[in-house]
Amino acid sequence: MRQELHSLRVATRGKGLVPIDRPVLDWVGQSGIETGLLTLWCRHTSASLVVQENADPTVRTDIERYLEALVPEQPGRYIHDDEGPDDMPAHLRAMLTNTQLSIPVADGRPVLGTWQGLYLFEHRARPHRREIVLHLIGD
């Protein structure tokens, strides 16, 4: 049994889903671990991780619009606004999605469905540099 640990840095352009499949798949492939469990951990409280359809970009647009409607940025609605009007909504959106994912690995690749992609979901309006910790355990 082996373990590998890696830190992935992702630059965002503001709100939205940022594909992270390629760097994750590349790192897992280079690890030499054929069978195991991959854990992805987002080290932030205003961004998250999701597995979602990667074929039709309108799916991502609809998801982003849905969360905007579910957790609106309304002045005066939230007490916590230290970093601006998107501050507390970003925390709520991260809470409603995931900050951690666990994905089985088989044949040296994360076991994703045909149309499943891995995304960092940026919930803040301005660009950020985000960190995702990847932990892989297996043989």
C-alpha cells in the first residue's frame, strides 16, 4: 500500500466552474498507483468541488444560475459581508456543494462516468488562486 500527496493550484476568473480533470488525471497517472482511492480537498470556504456533466456547457450555466437564485447577493440580507456582497453567499454556496470528493481509482485512472468532469466551483466574483490537495492511497 502506498500514499501520494499533491497540491494543485487553480487560477479562477471569478464565479463559475473551472475544469480540473486534466491536471488531476495526469497526476494520478504519473503516481504509478493502479488501484486505490483518490481524495480531493478544497482548502477554501468560498469555493468548492463538484463532479458534473462535461459534455454540454449549458449544464454548467444552468447550475451557476440556479445557485445564484438559491443564494442571492442582496445588500442587507446577510450580516457577514467583510469582503463584500458576495462574501456570505460564497460561503453558503460552498456549504451546499462539496469541499471534498472521494473517487475510486482503477487501472491508474479515477473511475469517472463517460460524461463526468471534475470542477473547482469558484463562488467569489473576483479572480482567486485556489489550492486543492490531492491524496491517493492504493497499490
